[in-house]
Amino acid sequence: MTFLSRIVEVTAENLPEHPGAICFINPKNEYFKIKTNWMLEQFKNGLKIKLLYLEGEKSPKGFIEFVPGEYCWRPVDARGYMFIHCLWTYDKKYQHQGLGKMLISEVEKDASRMKGVAILVSNGSFMADSRIFLKNGYRITETSGKDQLLVKQFVNGPLPALNISGNDLSGYKGLTIIYSKQCPWVARFIEEVKPIMEKRKLTPEIIEIGTPAEAQKVPSAYGIFNLIYNGKILADRYISTTRFVNIISKEIK
């Protein structure tokens, strides 16, 4: 099946016309504005977001967010490479129709004068899996648990590398939440969970990741959300408030 499509690069100027750039958050929601502000700041570092629209559909059916590796918000050293933060395609009727490949091709085109393109993928939730990338010339260069670092090189040279292998978590005492506004759902979680913590008399240390350099030094591969208790990672990506309650009920006596 062939679809008529167009890809739009979201910029500070046209962002109001493309609310689909904010990951399924209603424009009237306060967290829409939080992600918007984050994007406006990161555009200065070369952040790009592209949306794929199909004829007859008002909302985008594909999304990709990427940035030069020096400014990536994952614990990866990817200097000289383009780094993909997020990729999604939406609606079952459009699955396996090449939409993801089209978006990946956009990244590779923009990275044509760089060393290549890298992405962290996962067998878990909230990250793309490896299949579409492996089909398009990427290879797994490192693995950490359920997560893999994939790279497509354009020139020979040093590969990107994960920064988490030597992380020492012993310094995290009590309950700690490390998060970033790079994901609006993570920012939303931080606010939604505060009444729960107050009710249970929990006083976690909440650390906001404010720069790419900080994001590149976090304890887990997903990077922008870490729930830690006494040196143990309890969750390493966005969770619901229900899941949070279940975790702390089990882990914190």
C-alpha cells in the first residue's frame, strides 16, 4: 500500500501549528508547556523533531526526535554522531508500511556529514525496539540488560559508548528520583506522585537533570527517569502512579 506523505520539521516558529510534537499531551495541559519550553531551549543545541503526516489524516502518524551526540539526553558518549532520542509511528492500520524507515532516512540525511547515527533501543517499554534499525543497516555495539546501543557508521572510527558500566549507586541513600523534562510524561509523573509521597510520608531526594552533560552521567540507559532506593534501581523509565505505589509498597518498609 502506498501513502501520500509529507514530513515537517518542527521549529520554534511553527511549533504552535504542530501539537503532535509533544507526545500525546493535550495542548491545554500544563505539561505541554513544560515540554515546549524544553524544546525551545534545546533547539539551540541542534535538536530536531520531525513529524510524518499522511494524506487524509489531521494528526501526525510518525515522530522522530534527534540531536547531535554531544547534546544527547542519554548516558552515551556519541560525539560526532547524530543521536536519536525517540521514534514512534502510530495507528495499527499504518504498521509495516515503511513510515519508520522514512523518518530514519530523514535523520541519516541530516547526519550525512557526521560519523553516523546512534540510538538506544530496548526490549522494554518507552523505547523503540531494535528490529526496524537492524533492517536498515544498524548494528548492536553494546548491551546493558534489556537495552542496546545501535549504530550505523558512515565513516570508520571510534564507536559511541554507554557511560553506565562503572556506575556506583552506593551513594544514593533513601529514596531518590532522577528525572528530566525531555519526556513530558516523566515531568507529569513528578507532579502527580507528590500527593502520594506526602500521604505516605516519603521525602525523596528529587534531582532534575538540567543539561545534556548531566543526562549523560545518569545511572540507567534510558537516562531521563531513575527511581532509586538505597543504591537499587527500582524503575528506570516512566511508570504510572499505580506502579509507583506498588513498587514502594513492596520495597520500602
